[in-house]
Amino acid sequence: MRPVLRGGAIRIVEGKARLVSETFCDGLGACMGDCPTGALKIVQREAEDFDEGAVKTHQTPPESHHACPGSQIRRFDAAHADSLQAESRSALTHWPVQIRLVPPNAPFLQGAHLLVVADCVPISYPNFHRDFLAGKVVLVGCPKFDDVDLYVQRFADMFRASDIKSVTVVVMQVPCCQGLPMVVKEGMGQAGKSVPTEKIVITLEGAILRRETLVA
């Protein structure tokens, strides 16, 4: 079983699954399918109501990027990349990459050409590093499953704090992806900025469907 399941309602403590809080459990029962031994079950009894707001608060990472080693800011040494074979070379220059984990004042955002990507794109598009990532600072997220309001605020703070030179937003052709460019534009508007922005749409088969200018 994974250490933390959907919603964060169950956590492994001293090798055993423990209920963190009844308010984090939506009663769906998805946790039972993740348990390899069948130890989990749903029982009928009086319990606190599911609280979606509490779940979001529970799952939202702290603002400080020092809270978790996996979200500490890093910039990668170009010499290391040069030591790799060309076909294995990564164009990634920084960490973290998730929108919600990148501080608005991260040093790698200053003067950056921003690449905002729906998280399915790198899986679908075969030459993602070569065609899109090279020379850009990438931010990854999913407008369907993540907190859109948090995204808007994060982009607004980024545009205020950093002298971003351009933005490229790459999304899949599916409807749920189309909110990501609007999130970027709304954050830009809240910051009172006008940064050249291009939208690129990728087909499910991994080809470029179209390009369009959002902000000239």
C-alpha cells in the first residue's frame, strides 16, 4: 500500500494503516482497491462529515520551499548535462517544476522564458525536451485536478516578482486542458503585466495540432 492514499485520510504509522481524520474520507472506498491484503473495509457508524476544504488544506504544501527536500530549489550544472550523450541529455535546468511548489521569487524565474505545460504533454509528445524545453524554465500542472485559484494566485505572484520575458503554454487537445492558458492570462492580468504568450495544442497521438498567439 502507498504510504499516503487519496485525500490523505490514511497514513502508514509504524507499519500499520491509520485513519488520520474522518473529515478527510469521502466514503468512496478507493482505498480498498489499493490495499494488497484486503485489510481495509467500510463499516456503517456515526462519523464526522467529509470536509473537502479540510482535505485541500491538509494536502496543500507549505509555502516554504525548505519544508520538503523534494521541493528545495536547485539549478543544474550545464557541465553535467554536457557529459551525457546527446540522445540522453536533459534540457531541464531547475527543480522543482510543479506550479504549486515553485516559489514566486525563485531565482530561476528572473528574466525567464516560461514554459507552462499540462502534465500529460511530456508523455505524449516524443521530442518534448528538444522542441519545447530547451532554453526555457518549465512549470508543470493539471488544471483539472489541481487548485485553479491557487494557480492563478501563484502566476500573479510570479509575474509581479520576476521579469518574465515570454510564456509558452503547451496543452493537450482535450477540453480539460484548455483552462491552463486562461489561468496564466488571468494571473498575468492580476499582476498588471503583458508578456508575449503563445499557446500550443498537442494531439492525443503526440503531434502539434495548432499554435496561436494569446498575448502579442
